[in-house]
Amino acid sequence: MATFDMSSYENEPLVFKNLYGEDYTIPADMPLEFILKIGNLQKKVEKIKDEKKQAEVMFELVTIILNLDESQQITVDEVRKFDFKYMVVIINETMKQINSIDQNPNLNLPSSN
């Protein structure tokens, strides 16, 4: 009988603390629907030439990420007040978390190349 230890696949949640001391805890287990949506939004940002339109997609992206914390309800209007560098950190760290799934040697996933 084959036994698969699912605990070896667990990642730590991401915790983002805003300037006012509020924490946003993003669970390590992100729904597939979320991962696909994030991927599509990132591709959309890359194709947009207009910086204002890029910013709108980034606001949406950060809002979606932070709303994975079920104890919070953040709006796009709140995210608009964020400094650009904080939005970049939130997006980059979330993408690292998603990409770490691919890097886990215990998963033995087929190559996407």
C-alpha cells in the first residue's frame, strides 16, 4: 500500500502587516480558482501599456490577495491608498508562495517545460 504524507506539502501562511499594525494572514493552501485568477491578472498587467490601467489591475490583484484573509474585508479603494512598493511586495511574496508548490521536491510534478 502506498502512503502519501500530505503534511510534507504544507507551507507557512503569509502574514502582511500594514502601516497601522493590522495583519493580513494569507493561508498557505490557496484555492485553485484563486491561483488561476492571479495568473490571469498578472498576464493582463504584462500586456497593458497604459500605466493607469496597469495600476487598476494591480489594485484588483492586491485586493483579491488580501481578501484571502477571511477575517478581513478590504476594498479596492483601501488598496488605492497603499504605497506602490507595498503592493509589489504583496504580489511578489504571494507569487513566491504559489511558485513554491512547483519547487517542492516531494511533489514530483511533471515539468511544465
